[in-house]
Amino acid sequence: MIKINVILGTSRPAARGRNLFNYFRLQQEQFEQQFKVNLNLIELSELHLPFFYEDEPPLGNQNRTLPPNEAQWVNQMAAADGYLILTPEYNHSFPAVLKNALDFLGEEPRGKATKVITYADNARGGQWAFNALLPVLTRMNFFCSPSSNINCQSCYSLATRRKVAARRSETSSV
């Protein structure tokens, strides 16, 4: 069965993308049955990766020995057939924690299909994050085309609109 890593590309506890990530968690069994895939949900914050520190880049150091948390990340990426990356837009780019995690990788993502979902609380929905991330993914040999991005204006906007509408309904009936 095809294995897809769903990666939450932020470490912020209150990240708005966590809503979307949790949706994948809640619907995981249904998605796996419907699409005949295995989803591996990865929160970068739970890996506790240090800033990349190796003397040689991973591509030049194939026989490296990694501590368990770093090896877990690299092995999870190697075992996957494809990736779904959820990432916010921070200052017109993507988060440092995601770039740092990518720095630990060598050949693991080569040729594997990748879809990126970006989000921000503006009308652009994280397009600058994708524009910054795409060249990194491409140079690392992820199989990712410019149309691989899905922009979410805001992962919480629909829920927020529903809450506001419900409040208006409650106050207008009083």
C-alpha cells in the first residue's frame, strides 16, 4: 500500500495549521480506506530536531550515524512513497523548523511525489511560503510541480464565520 507522510511544518503549539492536521488525524482511517493509502502523521515539534549541525551535508555523508530522534525523521522520510506538507507563511516564507528538518535529508525524497498546503490569515493563503519552499524541494529532488500547492486563506476562517453567524443568530433571537 502507498505510504504518505503528512507533515505539519511548524512547531508552534497554537499553529492554525494544527486544525487541518488534526482533521487529517480524525479522518485518517476513512482516508486510508477510501484512497487505499497509509497516512503517517508527523509533527516536527515532536521530533525535537536540533539545528542541523553535521560537518558534511547528508548527500556527502551516506554512512552517518544519527541519534534516535534524527534517525526517526530520516527513516520516516525514506519509508514514504510521497509527502503532504502543511506549512504556514511566516514573513513571506516558510518556517525555519521546516527548513531545518529538510536539511537532515539526503536521498530520501528523491523522485517522491509531494503536495504542499500553505496557509496564512490573508487573502494570499500562504503563496509566498510556497514560492520560497518550491525551489528548496525541487533542488532536493522532491517531485513537486508549481501546481502542487493548495492555498488556504485561513485554516480557521470557515469555522470562524460559522461561529460569528451562530452568535449573530443567537443575539438576533434575543
